[in-house]
Amino acid sequence: MSKDYFAHETACIDEGAEIGAGTKIWHFTHIMPKSKVGKKCNFGQNVVVSPGCVIGDNVKIQNNVSVYTGVMIEDDVFCGPSMVFTNVINPRSHIERKDEYKTTLVKKGASIGANATIVCGNTLGKYCFIGAATVVTRDVPDYGLVVGNPGRLRGYVCYCGDKLDIKPEDGNIAKSSCGSCGKQYSKQNGIVTEI
């Protein structure tokens, strides 16, 4: 297998892991067998990618993040330092529940803040933004801004990450333009989309 990615000498890449071109894997990171990592990713120090995980292109995973079996991450996702994924709803040390792993899907362009916790079995919508230390216990809509414990939908963000002037309580029709990049969005029937 040609090595067209960078792995620091302390990183552990298990046989059977697939890693895309241009990816950088830093100190003490472990990529386990049967995991797939896309192109141009950047994994910080002490990251673990468990067997069977699929990670898209241009994903940035900061220090001390474990991506457990059952987690699927699409392209352009940002995982902040020490954020946490789970994969079992009711773990017990004395009961093996490997056949009960729940799937967590993180869609394209989502950002997850430092120390956030993503409870398994949920989907994070495309370009959503999860605030630092937030605990996500339910699905997050596309472009949704979720903060708190438990995480609550507080608004919506643009593709570029800036907050939009669309609120969760707005009626079926609302519109907003991003003050930074100018992209325009509308909310219809509770769903925010780019115009």
C-alpha cells in the first residue's frame, strides 16, 4: 500500500485501515482496522478511530477525540478538542453490548465545539453548529445552532458559521441573509435551506 498521507512516528495505523491522500495524523493517534478516512483530513494528538468508522474528506478532528464504532462523519466536519461521541445508550462494565451500538451520523460541514457530548443514535444536520460543552440528546436540523445541557435549538447558522436572523420560533416562512458572506436562506415548514 502506498503511503500518500502523513503519520507522525508515534501514530499507530492498524493493518486494514484505509487513509486518503493528503491526510495528516499527529502524535499518539490510533487508526484501527476496517476504518476509512478520507482525503486531506487532519487528526490532532491522541485521536482514536475505531473499527468500521467512516470519515469523509477534509475532516478536522482536534486533540483527545475518540470516534467510536457506529459513528459516520461526512466531508468538511470539524470536531473540537475533547468532544465526545458515544455508541451505547446504557453501558455497563459487566454487560457486553457490542451488538447494540447505535449509529450517529454527522452530516457535511457540521461543527462540534470543544467538550461537547454527542449521545449516540442522533443525526447532526449539514452545516449545523454545536456549541462548546453542549450535550446533544436529539437530532439537530441542517444549519441548526444548538447549545446547552441538554442541547436546545437556539437559532440557525450560515454555511460560513455566522448566525442567521432566523429563530426556531419563527413561523413557517422566514428569510435571512448572512452578514458575512451574503448567502441567503429561507425557513419553510420548519426547514432552513439556502436560497
